[in-house]
Amino acid sequence: MLDIDLYIAGTPTPATSGEAFESINPGTGQALARVGQASAADVDRAVAAAREAYPAWSATPATERARILMRAAALLRERNEELARWEVLDTGKPIGEAAEVDVLSAAECYEFFAGIAPSIRGDHYDLGSSFAYTRREPLGVCAGIGAWNYPIQIASWKSAPALASGNTMVFKPAELTPVTASMLAGIFTEAGLPDGVFNVVQGDHRVGQMLTAHPDIAKVSLTGEVGTGKKVMAAAATTLKYVTLELGGKSPLIVFDDADFDQAVTAALMANFYTQGEVCSNGTRVFVPRTMHDAFVAELKSRAEKLVVGDPLDPATHVGALISEDHLQKVLTYIQMGVDAGAQLLTGGRRVDRPGFFVEPAIFHGCTDDMAIVQEEIFGPVMTVLPFETEDEVVERANDTHYGLAAGVFTRDLQRAHRVAARLEAGNVWINTYNLTPSNIPFGGYKQSGIGRENSTAAIDHYTQLKTVYVEMDGLDNPY
Ligand code: TXE
């Protein structure tokens, strides 16, 4: 069993709360790690370490900050296989995904922000004889609070822009997936990151609440459910912290009649069953033209039933284990709600009879838009297929949600693709593809799917503040 400590001021540090919890391997249902729950004193120590490291780190030349982030990225790439395996044991996702996406996207994120760190700058304003300029300055100590579906990627999407901008960070991974955040901290130390610049505290929502309330933390970046986002934003108001929220979604994937049929089916499967459906931006409402509906669901059924649900460590596995027994029960409850509401369960939806938390990929059709399985985020491998007649109708129905994270549009019609993309109320729209999130483009939600953006230069705006300096060159006029 792995023992997981906190990571404070550049070294593994045992929690002092006296409380510990086990992290379970979703693929087997067996305990994977023992984790110490951080106490308030531990959180104070981590914030103090970050505060102490801040003056020197923020004054470190951006090219040096960049060099350290690049070294960390290189170490992540070198250890991709080992770290991906830990991510699989911690999350239950297939090794085929983790070895391709999770660690490498984290490395790419550090490389991207290392590249832009030296170009973080202000502007010059010519005021005639006088002038002004702005300084884009770091915020101070930032807190990152992660979700459990992409642990190391989420840690990188928060720490890369934070550290590149000269901030220091205290990061809390989700209690269900504590493993790789502490390993990332060790890699940062090995890469030459000064002690205290990146710290990790472990624990459940109570530790998240301590961070959100801490007076020495300038900003909180959360990845989590909408409900959690609202709690974090409310709590952050007490000390008027900056807040970035990357929350849930119930995104539409719209297939038009001129779409590449095979690509659209592939997208629907990917947008619902990749990472067992535990992806915030998934296209879980698949809209297809009524004329195409029967052929589409027949092809979906045939291909969904070929997906391999099994051992996450087996490279042949397409669909791994859900994160926990509780989450599996939540997903099964939604599936039953769909059946009870009269939707047609085309395929899947049953628990797989083996250790661990596995469910067969489920596809519903014959749904109505008001059903819970169409309205609410399930965060599991549950797809709903919805027929439509016209473009106006499908755009209206796609937007009829308090979420606004993402959307997909499949069509060969250039004008229609961009016309519909402009009308969709979503922070991320994919045309003829889905769920691609390279570090150099922004990611974030509209409406209740979030506030702010991660990745791209947009993220720098959320980890810096602007100071305007006015320089009087002519002497001060006396108005009295
Ligand atoms: O979220 P939770 P989970 C969303 C996804 C789904 C959720 C799943 O859509 O809704 O994340 O992750 C801490 N004060 N995204 O179940 O329960 C908690 O300890 C402070 C969106 O983990 O909200 C955990 O570390 N912290 C995303 C974290 O918040 C609190 C992509 C999230 O927990 C807290 C991936 C509180 N009151 C998943 N309560 C995107 N949009 O990019 C809990 N926490």
C-alpha cells in the first residue's frame, strides 16, 4: 500500500490531523494508498511556505522560471509510462488513454506556459508629453483544487500558468485521486523549483474549504461540480479572492444530415465513453436529424457493443472503471431513472460482474428533453440520442440548459458550421471533431459551467493583475 504525504516547502510532510483515508483502485475495488488528511495547521504551514517563497519566485527572471517548467516537462515525458500507470490505478481509466493523454498533456501545458512566460508584459501609453505604462504582476499565493477525472492534467492546467506568471501555489487534488499530485511536486523539486513554490495538501472538501477561506490566498482555481463551484465562489467572497471555476456540463453534439456519418458516430462514442464518460465537456446530448436517426442508433449500437470494458491496465481496454462504488451507484440510478421515465435503453447500462466499478456503455433514445438523463450531468458512460427537424429547433434545444461548457457540430456545410457555432451558448465548440484541448487554446465554460479560462494566453489574465503607472514629464499643474 502506498503511503501518501503532503508536500510542503519542497519535502514530503506527514499530515498532523491524525485522520487518514484510503484511496481505492477503481479497477479492483482494493485499497491503493493511505492518505493523511491535512489539518488546519498543515494548511497554514503550506500557505506560509508558499508565502515565504513568493518574493524570490516572483522576482525570478521569467526565462529562469521557464527553464524550470521546461525541465519539469522533460521529467514528466521521461516518466510518462510510470506516472500513467499510477494515474490508471488511481482513476480506473484505460492505460491506452492515460499513456497518450494525461501525463503528456501535462508536459505540453508546462512547455506552453514556459514558452510564454518571458513575454508576459504590460503596455506603453503615450499621453503626449507624459506617458503611462502597465505592469502585469502576479497575484501572490494561489490555491488549486482538483477533480478526480484527470488528476495530473488538472494540476498542470492550474500550476503551469500560476508558476509561469510568478505566483506560488498550494494544490489540493481530489480525495479520490491523491496519488500523482505528490509525485508532480517531487518532480518540480527535481527540476529545480525552489522549495515552497508548489505545495500539495491532501484531503476532502474540508481542506478545500480551508484554502478557500485562507486570508493569505489571493486566488482559487477549482475544477469540480457546479454545486461545488457555487460554494467556492461564495466562500471566496469573504476575502474577495480571484476565482476561476471549471465546472460541469451537459453538452450537445449536433449531427447534420450532410455530416460524414462514420465520423459522427465515432465522435458520439468518443464524446460519451472516453474515460468512461467521466469528462466534463462530453457531448452527452447527441442530436441527429429525424431522417438519420434509425440508421445512426443502429450503427451506434453495433459499435458500442464492440467496446471492450475491462481491466484498465490492459491496452485492449476501451472503457475502464468508474471512480468509486458511490459514483457507479449514482450512474446506475440515472440509468434506471431513464428507463422509468420511458426512454428506450438501446444497449448497455448494466453493472459488469467483476471486481471494481464497471458499467456497460449505455445509449438511450426515445427520450424527451425534460428527462433527468437529458437535463442533468451524469458523468458516466450514458449517451442520449435526440432527433430534430430544423437548425433553429436544434440550436434552441441545445442551448436550453443552465450549463454551457461545450458543443460539437458535424456538417460539411461551411456556412452552417460557423453560423451554428456562433449561436451555441458554450465556451468550447468543436466542428467535425470533439474534446481536443491543446494547451494553446482557451478552455472554459459559459453560464453555470464556469468562470474564467484555462490554457492559452487567456489563462495568464487569470493569474496576474494589471498595475497602471502614470509618469508626469511636465510637472504637476496647481489647480488651487
Ligand atoms: O467534483 P467535486 P468531483 C467536473 C465534472 C463533475 C466533477 C467531478 O463535470 O461535475 O468535476 O469531479 C473539492 N470547498 N469537472 O466529483 O465533488 C473536492 O475535495 C472547497 C469539470 O471531484 O465538485 C475536490 O477536490 N473545495 C472540469 C474538488 O472540490 C471543495 C473537468 C471537486 O470536487 C468543496 C473535470 C468546498 N465546499 C471535471 N467541496 C472542467 N470543466 O474542466 C468539494 N471540494
